[in-house]
Amino acid sequence: MLRTTRSKVRFNRALAMAIALVGGTVTASTLIAPAAAAQEYTEGFVAAYNAVDAITKSGATDFSSARPLLPAMLAAISNNDERNAAGRLLLAVGQNQRDPAMQRQAIELILASGQVPVEAQAQYQYYIGNFAMQMSDFAASRAALRLAIAGGYMPADAAQNATFDPRTQILQGYFIEEDYAGLMATAGEFVAAGGPSVPEQWLAYGLQAAIELQDLDNASMFSQALVRQYPTNRNWGNALRTITGLGDFDDQANLDLLRLMRLTGTIASRNEFASYVEAADPRIMSNEVSDVLAEGLAAGEFTATETYYTEVKGIADDRMAGDRADAPIMVREARAAANGRDALLAGNLLYSLDDFAGAEEMFALAVSKGGVDTPTALTRLGIAQIRQGNNAAAIETLAQVTGPRALIAQMWSLYAAGQAG
């Protein structure tokens, strides 16, 4: 309780309070009042303040009866000492009432009093940013959180959980607001400044924004960063689906993306299994198609009696033995041919037979003889090298791929680097 006008009382200089961040919600939980310099208050403010203070010290568990008294206390403020004291009492009521707007107003009052040490101001801005977020005042939240970042404040828990990081909270605000342009730009800013390893959430937010904006360049950047730093099946699947969905690739380019999905264990839908089957073509790569059909059946995406499955399996079954018999003949013809077209076809067949060493030889021959789509031949040469564990050689090969297939080659290179690492 404050005394009469201009009497001296002791208050703390700074906002000494404990803050708990649980599930993304900031609450001021405890006020601490160590001794500080004597301060003075006007009579009108003392009366209004004490009316509120009496409720907080009455032993009541609910301070709602203080709410009607708060406007009079705030209106009576005439100096910074009173501003500081009112802010602290308002904070106690706001905490009791779980009212983020009241708690935000309280901290802003305390800051406005000029009695917060410079070294603590960034921490206060962090609290303001979180309370503003709870109020869906995203612009104010971002402004305060950026002041917290600029002031060097970082919650202790942020090292273990990036949710506590003010940068993550800024991104979360953009996401909730559905401001995808702001989200993508800010995620890119934080990632660029974050060094070789940044929180997975930042990359995921950036990727989501790029997907919403149909921005292939940024989607590929965030996708590659995700699988480089966090090579989980989920991230591989999301990255490859994003690139497939946003990219304008032909069937054979999509086949090489689907091959990477298969290798990373991320083919998960009937449509993906069917797309793989149709791009590989049971009349051309029957053995590979047979394997994919079996995997789709085991995954429950096909049934053994459905028309699609039985028809495609019938075509593949009829071709499998013939393809194996034709392979040596195609290799001989490719070696004797004047250009690389027969070698590319032979390489495709050998790859579908899981003869990756033979496929590597044919794809290399196709590149050297020419007369083929070189990016396709180089991509598949690199893939064949990866399938044999020759990851360093594959990375060198895939670095030569240009044009639309360069992005596909980059994804395979990341996979190779992960395997080598």
C-alpha cells in the first residue's frame, strides 16, 4: 500500500518478475520488490492505487473486482514513479486474470517510466512481443520481438527449443496471419544470417510459404536446406513432392524424382506409385515396374484383384524375361553405334534390371558419343553411381547437369552427400 502524498516508499528499479513460456504463451508469474531508491507519489494516485492494491492483498484468488478500479488508477498517473508503480500493480492483476492485453499494457507502462535498466529492456520487449502475439496484433508483436533481438535478448530455453526464439515467434506470427510473402522473406533473412545450421522450424516455415506462393526457386532452396540439415523421411518426402508439384518436368524427369522418393522410402500414395509405373512404362522397364507394383501392393495402395493392377502386372510379367534376354544384345549394339542413343536406351534397361554397373557404363557411353539429351544421360549416370555407393563420383557427375534437370541433380547430390557423410 502506498502512503500519503509525497511520502517516501521503496520500490524496485526494474521489472523483477519471473516469466513462464508454456505452449507459446507468456505469463508474468511473480513480482519481486527488492529495496530501491525512495520515490514520491501524488495523493490522488495513492488513493486510486491503494484501492486496487487492497484487492490483490486481500487473499482473494480472483482479482476481477479490481478491473473497474483500474481506469481511475491509470488516469491518476502524473509522473514516472507512478507510471512504474501502476504498471507493476496492473501486471499483478493481469497475471491473475490471464489477460495478455492487460499484461502487455503493464509492461509498456513500466518501460515508459524510464526506470528499466538498459540491459533489461530487450527482455521486456520480448514479453511485449509475446503478449501482442496472443492478442493477434502481429505487427506490434514483430516490432517488439525485433527490438528484443536487436537488444541481444534470447531466452535460456531457446537453445533447446527454438519455439522460445523470438525469430521463430516472428515467423509464427506471419504464418498465423497468412502473410506468406512476409513469411518467406523473413525466413530467408533469418536462414541467411543463421549460419550453417538453423532451426528446422525456420526452414519448414519458409518452405510452406514458398509452396503457398508457388515459388519454385525458394521452395527448392528451403527444401534442400531441410534435407541437408534434417534428412528425415518426412522432410525428404515433403521436399520431393514440392519440387515435383511446382516444377514443370516431363515424365522422364519425374521418373528420376520418383526414383529418389522410392530410395528414401517416401512414396506414400497410390497416385505416386501409379505415376512411377506409368513413367517407367511396363513395356520398357518391366522389371522395375514389377518391383514398384509389389511395393504398392505391400503398402495397401493396390489390391491384387483390381483391374489397373492386374493389367499392368500382366504387361510387365510378359516383358520381364524378354528384357533380360535383350539386355546383352542392346549393349553390343550400343557399343557399335555411331551415337549415344542406343547406349541411353541400354542404360535405361540395365538400370531397370538393377544392373547399376552396366547402366553406368552405358550412360557414360551415351554422354561421350553424344546425340542424346545430355542432362538426362548425366543425371542417370550419377544415379547409377549412387546406387553402387560411388557417391563422390556421383556428386561430380551430377554437378554437370544443366537446364531444368539441374534441380533434380541437386536433390540426388544431396542424397549422395548424406550417404557419403
